[in-house]
Amino acid sequence: MKEYQTITEISGPLVFAEVDEPVGYDEIVEIETPAGETLRGQVLESSEGLVSIQVFEGTSGIDRNASVRFLGETMKMPVTEDLLGRVLDGSGRPIDGGPEIVPDERQDIVGAAINPYSREYPEEFIQTGVSAIDGMNTLVRGQKLPIFSGSGLPHNEIALQIARQATVPEEDEGGEGSEFAVIFGAMGITQEEANEFMADFERTGALERSVVFMNLADDPAVERTVTPRLALTTAEYLAFEKGYHVLVILTDITNYCEALREIGAAREEVPGRRGYPGYMYTDLAQLYERAGRIEGREGSVTQIPILTMPSDDITHPIPDLTGYITEGQIIVDRSLNSQGTEPPINVLPSLSRLMDDGIGEGLTRGDHGDVSDQLYAAYAEGEDLRDLVNIVGREALTERDNKFLDFADRFEDEFIQQGYETNRSIEDTLEIGWDLLSMLPREELNRIDEEAIAEHYREEAAEAVGAD
Amino acid sequence: MSTTERTEAVREDGVIQSVSGPVVTATDLDARMNDVVYVGEEGLMGEVIEIEGNLTTIQVYEETSGVGPGEPVENTGEPLSVDLGPGLLDTIYDGVQRPLDELEEKMGSAYLDRGVDAPGIDLERSWEFTPTVEVGDEVAPGDVVGEVPETESITHKVLVPPTFEGGEVTAVEAGEFTVEEVVVELSSGEEITMHQEWPVRKARPANEKETPTIPLVSGQRILDGLFPIAKGGTAAIPGPFGSGKTVTQHQLAKWADADIVVYVGCGERGNEMTEVIEDFPELEDPKTGKPLMSRTCLIANTSNMPVAARESCIYTGITIAEYFRDMGYDVALMADSTSRWAEAMREISSRLEEMPGEEGYPAYLAAALSEFYERAGKFNLIGGGEGSISVIGAVSPPGGDFSEPVTQNTLRIVKTFWALDADLAERRHFPSINWDESYSLYRQQLDPWYRENVAEEYPEIRQWGIDTLDEEGELQEIVQLVGKDALPEDQQLTLEVARYLREAWLQQNAFHDVDTYCEPEKTYRMLLAIKTFNDEAFAALDAGVPIEEIQDVDAAPRLNRMGTAEEWTEFIDELEADLETQIRELY
Ligand SMILES: Nc1ncnc2c1ncn2[C@@H]1O[C@H](COP(=O)(O)OP(=O)(O)OP(=O)(O)O)[C@@H](O)[C@H]1O
Ligand SMILES: [Mg+2]
């Protein structure tokens, strides 16, 4: 392996060096600083005689005398089942003081695309125990369902609750209880947030079936571009070679995108919307599309990426591009949060696109789809009326309208509200749904099959509401 | 992808000079623009996109990790082409027409490896060829010389290639042949096989276009009922994420009464393509009763697959569509999403350091879009007869803002606009097509068809529906200020009727076995039933019946069940009769 002391330029996270042999695109590079520190990087552009290198740990400490070594291979993640229970840094090196990791295989971290022909359509219901998700935005195995949040909102509590409670019910009956292996990829979160996650993992014993990758706020920004790839490579290995059902939590995608923007700016690329690179859609897709199921393989990769929307703006490029790739989104809402709703999930703009195939007779319950549709419609109607009632007052509204207003309030207080420790079965969730729907006149339930109404509609509740 | 034997045209090989993502430059490559080349030791497929002196720029259709300067570049001397012939249907391709099932087999993996190529159609399989010409017949380019039963529902027509001279048939064979065997010989010395190739960036020739007068019936009430697209027409569906572009495209691919469907998944999700592969073979074409897959060709270049192949997948799709058009078929092409295609152009263009236009898109964005949509239409074919291509493109505007370049440039071209609305999607009003903003410029030219095939009064009844919805829009603004109770009773009744129009007629559940497809007759009858309610209710109101009593008649909520009613004729007949009796009983 040849060493070069030919650095010609250092700019932001980039280093340019002259070479006299061909170097492959994406290849891994080691740079040794005069102080004896070894930094790692990756070839961003390779032309005859000159390469540009993106340095993961940042370029501070590098000068023109630093030596550059090209490792002749693209970045690999050493994988083994023994990774379960381990805590690694954002570049995949153990930081938990445990034994050295003896890999089974070393896999390319830039995962090749799954052949769409080889995929299996995800349709196994995951019970998270959270009504706003299970009832209204059902998650299935192999789905990518991000949490869109804002700074200071309890997205971590929601993610942790899902990680703790997620099971696939039918296997519960077999006594085994199918638990998920959890891969946690932190990108640029604070030490405090990291502690929150670690404490919860330790408290619940989840750490044993987890692999943690930590890139914290004060770790190098450029490293954030590899952390999720290491995490997903590990997830794919555990899922598709070892048969685990893997839940990948990535947080915070916003920090990841900032790192992309930083690199783009350093390369003087033509920026896309709001300064983010034009290829950010493709780049994010290469992460998110690594969720899924594969025909003939046991395991699955389910992704719950978390992102904080800058100024709560859902049209900002980060949530926008994410929403265009993922299979829905769970929206954490600031006003529900200040009203004290736990979890403060606003179901109206939330969506799970794989819900339709994961629910119903034999999967959850026959009436699930209809109930959820009806709850949506009724809540949306009640929500609309809130604006009006502020102007004209309750008295100016019809009796029908008043019922929808009450419905919206109770929907937030009883259906959405449950606290972070309550684990509701899908049965419980649907029953609460029926309690609420029964406040409305029977003929208003136009989205529900008549047989289901006959079976579940509570006549007394309707009369009680009618009476007061 | 067409894997022509390297002809004599093969020129000098070149050497890689630089690699940056999907863009590679090479020196000493003697190539023409758009030639297909094989890049590096692994032979990754690419296409020449710029030539400047001795430096050639190539977009590579596969991942370039690990590829470096000094590696060879080999030129095929041929432009990017597709293989055409029997075997295109019931198949799924990537963006450069490599069959994905073949790739899985060849790569022995569920992941897409590099440097593996496969012909677009099976060159070894034999097909039953039945000639439709005899020795002595004169044939010209585009003429049909024989037929092959390609799938259960589609007869493949073997054509004299457009590039041939034509002449007298000197020999003709019937029986089992592979696509490369000669089945017809001409006096010009030309030999016709069942296999043709065509460069994707060049439209296949056709004679002049005609004004389309027949609707592409979609079985979706809001489309057939309010904003129809013609066979040979163009439509755009823009909308923010999660508003229903893909579901609408899937609905069209399932239920539209086209002969052939080409579905291009351009830069979208893998699972959505899997869904089509899993669902379509099980679904029946409502017209022929045959599995839907047997009329369908899928092209899947998902968001995580190489971006250069995303740029080309649109062209691959439209070329295959043109080939079936040339057989006289009505083809429908869905592209989901054209925005991803535009972004692929932008990405490549920016790596080329071209001068960016609006929002970083290349200056030729508008031209590329219109060239693509121009390939739609109802055509007189060069071989005689007619064929059509309808194109329906999804558009994914950043932030859902329709003022961005891709939406705007598309709207300048297409004649049908189905505007998706996040607000409707949020309240689960599906399909979330906004009836105020959407339009179809085909409405009038299609009216004669509707009058003749559905109902003579169709256009008038439809206009009543549109007027009622418009009126609702205006009244809602007042309601927002004063509440509904403050409105006069007749206006309250209009709101009630409009609510039924929205909930019972415009809404349609794509996932309900019955509701998913609604024939035009049913669409019309449902609308008529709501009008019956309207007419009876207003008559009662005029007779002094209080509005609450009218609204509360038992039969009214049953309007909401029309869509899901299986025996809909009986259901609606009965419902109309009940509405009439019950409302008339009030006075
Ligand atoms: N006609 C319909 N009937 C029932 N549900 C629908 C209908 N149209 C859309 N939906 C619902 O809306 C969801 C989102 O629709 P879809 O996937 O088509 O959005 P999209 O516009 O393609 O979004 P993206 O741009 O992110 O791909 C679907 O998963 C489904 O739940
Ligand atoms: Mg879509």
C-alpha cells in the first residue's frame, strides 16, 4: 500500500491529494496527521492524478505533511451476531469497553439496492401498544415509518415506547413472543438524549438485543453520513442472514442532512432547495429503501427514523423528501403536547401507507379499517368546527355539529391520550374507538359496514349523549 | 436492454479519466453521442452524454463504487435501445430494460449486483407464429406480417420494421420460432424476425395525430364523471406526498380500459412495485376476464436504484408503448413520478456542471417534458389503422407547491389535470382530487361518446353536479363566518345535497372489493340518485316541509352505500323509490 504526502488543498471536510496510481471511487482512505492521529475518509471524486477525500472525523489537525493511504476497498462493516448488546461509536468502533469484535463477515456499507422482484410485500401487523399508531396508522414488519417531530417534543419517548412494546401478536400466542432486535443509530444527538435512550435500554433489558451506534452532537459531523449505513448494514445482516426481525431507530435525520449539506457546500456543488444537495432525495432513499422483507428470508428490517422539522415546517426539504420516500409518517404535534396529551400524535396528517394490507379479518379485526376511517372523518369534522365555534359560539351550531365537537375532544382525551407506559392491545384500541363513535348518531357512521355497526355500536352511549 | 452483438461499428476503446458518482469521463474513446459503453473492469453499462475534444462524459447505469481512473471503457457503437418482440408483457424491467427476474437468477441474490446484463426479451424461447401474408403480397414498413399469441389476452402482431424498405414477400414460414429466426423474407432482401430493436430516445414513426374522441374509462367516478381523459390523451396528477398519486396510478393500471398498460415506477418505492407484481396476476381485467398482468409491462427503477437508469426509464417505457401502438392497440402509460425523472436530469446535469436553469433544473427541462408527452396521442399508423398512447404522469412537487418548474412545465402540455389536495387526504376523502382545481380539456370532445354509450342526458346531469359543488364552495365561506344554522333552508339543503355528492359519489375506496371499480353506467346512476334526492327534497321544502324532516328520511343515508353495493341496479332502483315515497309522505 502506497503512502502519499501529496496533499494540495484542505477545505472544510475535504482534502485533495495528488496520486500517481488510479484510486477507486468511494474507496476508504487513512490519513495520518503529523501528531500521529489516524483519521478516516472516503474518496468522493477520483480523477487521473488527483482525488478528493471526505474526512469523517473532520480535517482539523491535518496539514500538507500528513500522509495519505488508500486502502483499496470501499467501506465495510464487520458483522456478527455478537454485535447484539454492544455499543459502538459513529464509525463502528466499540466504546463500551467490551471485548474486541470478531467479525463473521465484512459487508459493504453502501448496500446494493434490493431487487424489487425479490421483495416480499410487508403485511404483518406490529402491535406497538399505542392507539394512535395501531388504530389509525398501523405499522407493519418491513415498513419505514418516520416520526416527524419538532425540537423539544417527546419523539424519543414515543420511539422508546415503540421499541419496548412492539410485538407481533399471533406469535405471542405461541408463547414465544416475538421480540425485535433493535438497532439504534444516533446522529448528532446530545449526550443527554443518548443517556435517555441508554438508560431505558438498560432498565428494560433491551440492550441485550440491541446494537447501538453513537455519533453525538460533539462528534464529527461528516461521520454522520456513515453511521446510518453501518447501522443498516448490521440490520440487514441480522435480518436476512440471521433471521431476526429488526427495528431500526435512526435519530436525528435532520443532523444527517445537515452533514450532507456541509459536504455539498465544501465541494462547491450547485445547491438544491434551501441549500441542500440536489441528490438528497436519492441519498435518503438509499437509506430508507433498506427497510423491507425479502422473499424466502426469515427476518425483516423495519425502520423508524426520527427527524425534527426545522421550525415545525413540514414543507422543509428534510421532512418533505423523507415523506416522499417513506411509507407514511407519524406527526408529533406541538399544540397537543402543550395540552398535555401523551403521546401528542396528530393523526390527521399522519399516515401509514401499508396499513390497508396489514389489518382486517385474521390480521387485526374485521372492523379495523372502517373504524379507523370513521374516526378520521369524525375527528376531522370536529377539528374543523373548532375554528367556527370560536367565532360563533356553541349555540349557533346545530345539534349534529355539537356532537362532532364533543367527539373531537374525547378522541384526544381518551383515544390518543394514554401515557408512555400504557400498552394497549389492538382490541382495547378498537373498543375505545367504538365507545367514541357511539357518541355519534348511528346513521352518521357511513364508512362502517352495517354488520359491524350492528355488532359493536353501543345504543346506550348514543342515547346518553342525546339526553344531555 | 438490447445487447446487440458488437457490430463492426465498434470503435476504439477508451480509458477512464475520472469518476464522480454516476458520471465518468474517459479519454481516447471514439464514440458518438448516446452510444452505449461498458465502463471499467466490471463492464458497467453507461451512455455517452457529452463529448468535448478527446474527453467523453458517460452516465453510468450502475453503482460506480470502487471504479477508478485507468480502467478501460468499451464502446458498443450503438445507442441505448430496447428489445421489442413477444415476451414484453407480464414482465418487470429495470430502467434500461433488464428483466428483474433474470437478474435475480443471474446474480443469485436478492440484491442488484453490478455488471450483469440480460436481453430484454427471451431470445431462446419459441413462439407460435401465424403469418397473415402470403408469398407475392406487397408489404410496406409498419404492415402486419403475422401474429403470435403472446399472453392470454394479447395477440402480438409482427410488423415490418419502420426502418425497412418493404417489398414483395418471397418466403414465409408458419410454426414455432425463436424471436431471432427469420419468418418472412422480402424481395428487397430484407428478412423479418419477431425481434426488433429501437433506440429509446427516438420516437417511433407514425403518421399524423387525430383528435381523440373516446374516453379512457378508468372506473373511477371522479375521473370518468368529471375529469375524463381521452384514449390518446395526456394527464398529470400532481400532489404532495401521501395524497394519492400512486394509488390513482395503480387504479388506472388496474381498471382503465386500455389494451396494454405500461407502468413506469420511476424513482419511487420498491414495495409499490412488489405490490403490483403480487396483486396484478390475481386481478381480472373487467373487460376480458383475463389476469391483468397479461396486458401489463412494468418498469421499475426505484429511488435507490442508480439515478442514470432513472433518467432513461421513462424513454424505455414510452418506446415499448409505441411498439404496441404500432400494432393498433390502445396503450396507457403511467409514469410515477415524472418529478423523479426530472430530478435525475438535474443530478446528471449538475455533475456535468451545466448552466442551471430554474431551481437547478437543466435549461432543457421543459423541452424534455414536452418531447415525452408529445409521444402520446391517437395516431394514424404508418402501416394503416389507428393506435393510441395515453400518458398519465404523476408529479411530486417539493413541499406540495404547484408553482415549481416540473408542475408548471407539465401543466403547459397536458390536457387533463387532476390536482391532489393534502387537506382532502388528511380527512381521508379519497381519491383526494380537488374538484375545484382539476380540469379536463377533453370533456367536450368526449361528450358525444357519453351521450351515445351511457346516457343522452349525461352532460346535463354532470353539469348539475358541478354547479351544486360550486355553490357549496361559496356557501361554505359564509358558513365559516356565521354557522350553518344562520343560512336559509334552501341553502342548507344545497349543502346537504353537496355533502352526498362528495361523500357518496366523489369518494371512492380503492381498497374495497366492489367500490374499487365503478363502470360509467353506475357512476351515472349514482349521480342520478343523488339528483332524485335533490329534486324530491326541494319539492318538499317548497311544500313547506321543515328541512330537518327532509334530512332525516331513513332512505337518505343509504345514498352513501351505493358505491359498495354489489347489485347496484336493484339497490339504486329501490333507493330511488324509497326516497320518493318517504319524502312525499312528508307532505
Ligand atoms: N382512492 C383511495 N382509496 C383509499 N385510500 C386511498 C386512496 N387514495 C389514496 N389512499 C390512501 O392514501 C395513501 C397515500 O397514497 P399514495 O401512496 O398514492 O400517495 P402518493 O401521492 O403516491 O405519495 P408519494 O408522493 O409519497 O408517493 C395510501 O396509502 C392510502 O392509504
Ligand atoms: Mg407515490
